[in-house]
Amino acid sequence: MLVNIQFLRFAAAMLVVLFHEAAHVRATGHELGWLFGFGERAGFAGVDLFFVISGFIMAWTTKNEAGPADAWRFARRRVARIYSGYWPFCLLALLVFAVTDPARLTRVDLPGSLVLWPISMPKMLIPVAWTLVFEMIFYTAFTLAIAVGGRRRPALIIMAFALVLGLALYNQFVAQAWSPENIVRMSLATAYGFSPYLVEFLAGAVLAHVLRRPGGSALFGWGLLAVGVAAYSAGGWINAEVFDGRIGQGYFVFWRVAVFGTAGILIVAGLVRLDQAGISAPARFSLATGGASYAIYLSHTLVLEATRGAGLNTWLGGRPAWLAQLAFIALAIIILWACVRYYQRLERPLHKLFRGALRV
């Protein structure tokens, strides 16, 4: 178990929480402050960290798996993990929106949301679940790589990375597929199946093979981490100053991946090298919060919607700015604590139940 990667999963989830909380702080009419200001500029890119992490973990943990039997077992494991953690929050979403925004439920594609079929984001029951559609696409592709790759799998992954990167470059600079004029005509198959986000997954998988053998000193690991964190922070500035805060929108997906995906690769590489050098984040905290990161990610927008519906944003609008900021910091801590407890007491047993049902 790479403890530092678990810690990064926690950090990525909390960055996404800060991003969505920033919108609620702004809705109170108050200034964001430095923390939520950073969350607004760069917190959404916690998703990019997740994509790199996911590709890395898949390649790292399946080194010795090959052939159809291993591929089928891998697919069942991933199905058990994804849906055992996802479906309970679908139920919570139905309850929350039934109270706070019933009209939203009339616009939702519920079957597509439940199975994580590629659908447009406004039709997702849980808005952030669009990322899970990409996860399922990558898991499907990785299942095939395990089935047919064998010893050739690292080479296949590198070739796939080069192909997807080449397609991303072509779509950006030649076909201009992501321009405002063309993106509205893009099919969902193209939007999901040829997205630059897949570069991040595959880059993480390639990185796992590169880092398989320990190399370099702890100082090298710290250097990679420092450069990665600096690049991620600079990405927030680039978003604000170059893209007017809109790099997270679909028009700029190539540049988002180029900026934050690169930062994510460096951060993951640095943390793994530090783990290999014996330098890790606190293990107990990292394993608990990293394990809870899936619940944090899926639950936080629902909690924010529920507190908004209960009048929290309106109430904070008449209070000092510092109180509004402090209230949402406290809410983030509550979400973290509740999700750790949920992960330990409910999510893990439910996951075990799903694995038993699928015989994995």
C-alpha cells in the first residue's frame, strides 16, 4: 500500500470540496478569502489528480495479472468497488433533490445515471458523477489490456498513451473539435471516448511502469513533489489570468489536461518516490481519509445542496465575511469526519457484500 497516494486521494477530494464550497461562499455575497479563492481557481482540478491516480493504481496493482480469467476478475472487482460506493449516494441524491429541487429530477436520466452510461452532465443525477463515466471507460479498456496484453501490456499502454495524446493534439490544433462552434455538434461517443482526460489515466498507467523500480533519492522525490505542487498552484493563476477562470469548461479541456494533468503526474511521481524512500504521510490518517475520498467526492455537493435548501447561504449573507468562510471550513471538516465514519462502518461492509455477490 502506497500511503502517500492514499493521502493524495484525500487531498484531491478536499480540493474538489473547496471548489464547490467557493460557489456557495460567493452566493452569500461575501469575499472568498485566500482559501476559497484558491479553491475557485484550482480546486476543480482535484479531478485531474484523481484521473492520474486511477491510471497509476490500476497499472500498479495488476502487474502480475494477465489473461481472460484475470481480466474478468479485475472487471468484477472494479464493478463491486464503483457501484457499492456509488448507489447509496444516488439514493441520497433522490431524497435531497426531492426536497430542495424536485424539478431537477424531471430532467435526470435516471437509468443512465445509475449504470454510469455516457450521458450529458445536466442529465446526471449526481453532477460530479460524470467523472465516473470516464472511470468506467478506462476500466473497460484496462480489462481488455489485461485479457490480451500479457507481458506486452506495458508496451500496449505506452502505445495507447501515444495514440490518445496524438488524437488530443489533432482534435485541438487541426480539427479544432473543442472550439465553441464544434463542441456543440460533438457526439457523446466522441466527447467521452476521445477525450483528453483519457491522457491522464494513461499517463498514470505509464508512470506506474516507470516507477516500478525504486530509483533516485528522497531529495529527488521532494523535488518532483515541489515542482508538481508549484505547477498545480501556477495552474490556478493560469486559469484566472489566461482563461478568465474558465479552464474547467469543455472548450478548454485540452489546456486543462496539459496544465493540471502534468502537475498531477509530477505530484504522483514525487509521492511514490518518497514512499519508496521510506518517507510517508501519517499512515492511519492517510488510509482512513484516502479510503473515504470516494464518499467525500460523491456526498459533498449533496450536503451543500441540503444546507443551501435549509437556508444556510441566506443566513450567512447577513453575517460577517469571516463567519461565512469559517462556516464552510467547518462544513468541510464535518463532511470529512462523517465520510470517514461512513467509510469505516458502512462503505467497507457494503463493498465486501458486493464482492461476495460477484465472487471476487
